[in-house]
Amino acid sequence: MPALLLKIQLMCLGVEFSTTLELTKINIVDNHSPFQRGAGGIKTMTKKSKVLLIYTGGTIGMMEDAKSGHLIPFDFKQLKEQIPELNKFNVDLSSISFENPLDSSNMQPEIWVKIAKLIEKKYSKVDGFVILHGSDTMSFTASALSFMLENLNKPVILTGSQLPIGTIRTDGKENLITAIEIAAAKEKGKSIISEVCIYFESQLYRGNRTHKFNSEHFKAFHSANYPILAEAGVTIKYKFNALKKASTQKLKIHTSLNPNIAILKLFPGITQNIVEAILNAKGIKAVILETFGSGNASTQKWFINAIKTTIDKGIVILNVTQCNAGAVEQGKYATSASLAKMGVIGGADITTEAAVAKLMFVLGSTNNKKEIEKLLKSDLRGEMTDN
Ligand code: ASP
């Protein structure tokens, strides 16, 4: 089947570059009977599911070139030959690859928009999506997609690996195979998962609750404030109580994102100059204030004044804790009471990654201050526990 080339223009840091998406249908349908692994013996798939694999880049898609020993991008056209285990699945798998795979450190909101549009385009044609992505910014992408894709009733599973798929000890094979299995999994004809998730090292997480905490271990992610959604062992055990309910409404995608935000991480000794430089940055619309403990900050006069002046100018300040687990509770200590009084918005137990994505999404959706505040205080996609 001839490859269909789609040119997409991406603006990155003012430099224009182009990425070519190559659409190549890989039909790996075989005559094996439908697989029946699943939660406690549930038949996760009785009818052939269709899964679309979107390869954006990252370590997972690399393999060692036999001659040079260098890591080169894996050819997804030969997926079936490279990962013969996939033959055991009765999944109708197709794939789309970025021709120039990205290290996820180069991920940009413009690319999130392209991915969201691609998902919208293919939504009615497949039962689930697996996005192969570098682990470094995977939590940001998963968070962004969770806000951009409203009313999901199909799974969007991001995965990647710490070692390239073409190396002997790779964690990529298991991650990829199980992510496909989860994306294909159905119960009573309906997808088990209907949200944006990350699957990594035996665990399925709600994407907008994750944080990459380890660059060395295969277990690279955690979700400190929300339970895992499934655990893959001999069977895949879904935690049905923790799963998002499938929407009965039509998928709606949001593609307007406003990246004019900053993160101000506090530390003892941070100077007035630095704080003011960030708060006065040109074009800034919102600041994530990464505070201590349950949302506490210095009560020095210059600091309080800087925050107050910023809020008076109409800039949104969202209080997110530096701690991995737990929540912001403004007013618990005197050191956070003044923040609440000035109009700093408490971010509850949201992660910094989800806060970045949520602010871009909310600021892209409305200019109305009251509406912005209401949205930031509400749990929109399971990203935070309601205050
Ligand atoms: N630097 C890589 C990336 O995030 C690491 C990985 O793939 O895990 O793209």
C-alpha cells in the first residue's frame, strides 16, 4: 500500500521546521483466536479491535544499527517482523509515524494540537489509540491531551521506554504490547478505558496524575495522588472504581492553547529581583507558584507585595505544591493565608505538569477572569481532587 505523506508545519521557538507524518497501514491481522486476557478472567476482547499506533519519537522507537552500533529510528513498517509477539493478538493494528521522530524534550503545544486533530480524524475508525512518546515530557503531553480531548469514550494510551525497543533488555516491548492490549480491551462491546493514560512498567496511570520521577529505573512514573488504573501481571487487573466513565457525548477537541505562563519555584533565599523578573515577564498571563508543603510561601513584605501587584494586574497565580504527594490547603498555616486573601488560586493536589497543561487550555478557552478561576478550581478531567 503506498504511503500517504502528510506535511505538517510546526512553529518551534520562532524557528519554522517541518515534520512529515507518514501514514502507513500495517495490517497484522492473523487467524489466531481472539485473546482473552483480562481483569480476573474477563474476556477483554471478543471481536477484533482496531488500534492506531502513533509514533512521535522517544527512546522506545530506536534500535541499534547492526553495522554502526548507533541508535537509529525503528521502522514501524516492519513492526510485525520486529515484534513477532504481536502476531498473537487478533488486533487490527495500523500505525502512523512522525518521519522525523522527536526527542520529547522538543515537544511543543503545536504538536499536541496535531496529535489531537489526528485522533479526532481517526476517532470513528478505531477502538483505541497508543501513542509512543519519549518519557521525558510524557506527563505533559498526557495532561494536555486529557484537556484537549473532551468526552472521550475510547482509550488513548501513551507509552515509551527507558531502553530502545531494539536492545536485548528493552522495557519497550512489554510496554508496547500491553499498551496495545489495554487500548484494544473491551467489556460487553465497550472499551474498558475511556481516558488518556500512561502505561509504563506494569502500571496503567491516569495521564494527568503522573510525574516522571526516575530517569534510571524502568519504573519511571508515579501517580502519588491518584490510584493506578490497572496492573499488568499474569492478567491485567483493572481497578474499575478508579476509571473514568465513558462519555455519552460526541468527542469535542480543544485546540486553542495559550503558552504564556511561567513556573515560579520558591526556595529559601530566592531574591526579589528574580521573583519580580518572572512576574513581570512580557506577555505573561499566568504563573504556577510552586510553594512549600501544603501551599506555604514566605511572608516577607516584598514578596507579598510582588504577588499582590501581579494579581492586581490581572495575572492568574495558581498555587501548586513542590511536594510529590499531598495537596495545597491555603489557610492551613499563616504562611499561606495571605496568598488566599490576595486571590491566589489553590491548586489542590494537581501536579505541576497537569497545571501547565490546564492553564494553557483554560487561558486558550476564555479571557473571563471569573470563568478562568472557576475552571481552575474545578476538576475538569480527573486531574485534581475537588477542594
Ligand atoms: N529523551 C528521551 C525522550 O523523552 C527519553 C525517552 O524516550 O524516554 O524523548
